[in-house]
Amino acid sequence: MSAAGIAVVTGGSTGIGWSICQHLLERGHEVISLARRPPPERHARLTGIEVDLADRAATAAVARDLAARHAVSIFVHNAGIIKPSLLPEVQLTDLDQLLELHLGCAIQLTQAFLPAMRAAGFGRIVLLSSRAALGLATRTSYSATKAGMLGMARTWALELGASGITVNVVAPGPIRTDMFYDLVDKGSEKEKQIAASIPVRRLGESADVARAVCFFTERGSGFITGQVLYVCGGASVGSLVL
């Protein structure tokens, strides 16, 4: 076990999640990625577990196994999907999937890791929400579940603060990831328009988000809990059109 502690990152195989894993490894942590795919690279302190976190039973099994074998001190819930559609086309089955992945999974895994965090008197929980929690066209299910993270984190912060456990949220704006390019063609005029609409005049990079996440995971950040940090280039200040 790493002296720096054990961190679990959901969705750690690509994009923002992989960047978070890399940054935590650089800080000396042992990192466990939970994702549908294995991490793209190997590292002596990195373990990849393939699991569909939208499957409640599969998540429960992984949670039990991790809690039995590891004293997890950092939990970063990054896994997510979008399922975009305008209101008339919203499917409740999509809402169910996003509820399970964005919220249900977070509850299951946090419940599993809490005993070890409480015993150690230390824990860091970071939920990855989205600037879309403030509202964005075609994002009914996504915005609703990502906004739910904010209330959940604030509630947990109140419940867990006395145990030395902090709970915070990082809410990214448009970040150059595969998920972003699934919706916007790379190099397109649409991509340029989105970048130009952001106050800092560029799209974000995965590392921008990873650095914010790692700030919340540090031992020195123990007086910060129940907060939401928008990593969005200022897009949360005004309107954003994707």
C-alpha cells in the first residue's frame, strides 16, 4: 500500500478520469480505476477494474470487494454519460441509467468506503458534476442528475465533517475529451464558436480538471467542504451554447 493512501477513481480509463489517475499517481497515491475499459497505460501503483457502474448489482459487488481489501481514503466519482435529447424525446430509461451511474453508484461506493475513512479520521470525496447542472439545452436527464450531486455533496459534508471527511464537487465546462467530440466535430466551426463563447477563449483540457480535483484531495484542504468549483473558463458566469 502507498504511504500516500489509496484512491478510487470511477471512469478512470479515459479523458478526465485518466488525467485524475495520472495526477494522483504523481502525488504518490495507489490508484484503483473503476471503468468499463482498462486504463490506457500500466503503472506499478495503478489497478484497473472493469465494471459497468450503471449496473447496481455489479457496483455492489465491487464495493464489497474493495472495502474488504483496501482502506480507501480518497474517492473521486468521475464516471458519467450524457444521453442528450430535447424534452419531447427524453426517455425515462435514459434517466434511470443516469440516476444509477451519477448518483446511485456514488452512494454505494461512498457507503462502502466510509468505515475505513471514519476509522482513520480522514477522507476525501470529490464528485464530478458539470457546468450543465446550471441548465443546458438537450440535457434534461444529465443536468438533473449532475445537479443532484450538488445537493448530495452538501448533505454529506454536513454529516461527515466531524469525522475528518470532506466532500466537494468539481463541475467542468466544455473539456476536450472523447465525450465532447462525440457531440461536436473536432476542428469544426461549432468547436471554434464554443471556444470563442467562453470568457477565457479556449476549451478546457482534462488536466485543468484533474488539478482542481487533486486540490480537494490534499490533506491541507481539510477546511474546505460542501463546495462546488466550476472549472469552465468562466462559462458558468454567463450563458453557454453548445
